[in-house]
Amino acid sequence: MANVFRMLFPESIFPRKLSADAEQRLMLAKARAEEAIIQAHVDNALGFVSALEKEVPFDRAIDIYVRVMAIPEPLSSVIATRALVVLGDEFEPRVPPELTATPDEVRMPVVRLDEAAEARRR
């Protein structure tokens, strides 16, 4: 029976090992698909928050969505966090980059090791 199966489906047609290039394309396609699923869940969770805004607080609505949809734990945390980020941006917009100081603009105190060493000797 195994010989018949091998004759019908030889490994030359369906190789078990993918080439390195095919493996990379597969990883990229998987990553895009996972991101699309996460984004769809975030959008739906935000719709859930909007639909339940008069009955429950937004964090509780997200928890209900995750529970009702039976989303497993690693994924549910990502979805809840991303939904909260979107809601946070609506309530408290991020500070524009031009208003934040860059590390070059932050004035650090001058460290004078020689003065510290002399003060220690005294």
C-alpha cells in the first residue's frame, strides 16, 4: 500500500523540505496573515466598545469581546493592547514629535571627575 501511495505522490512533485526562498516567502505570508487577523479583531473589538459604550466601560467591553470570541491568551493580550492604544489616541492624542526633546537637545550636567576626586581627598 505504501508503494502505491509513493507512486501516486512522489516526493519530486511534493517535496517535504521547502527551499530557503520558499520558506522565507511562507514566513512573510504568514506574518501578513497574522497581522490582518489581529487588525480585524482590533477593529471588531472597537466596534464592540462602541456598541456597548452606554452599558459597560471600554476595558470591560474589550474583555467581553475577547471572551465571547474565545481568543487564546497570547493573541488576546495583543488585541486588547492595540485596541486600548487606539482608544487612548482618541482620548489623549500623542504629543507631536516637534514638541518632544531629542537626546541632542537635552542638556546633561557636566561631570567633572577631577573635582569629585579632589573633594574626596579633602
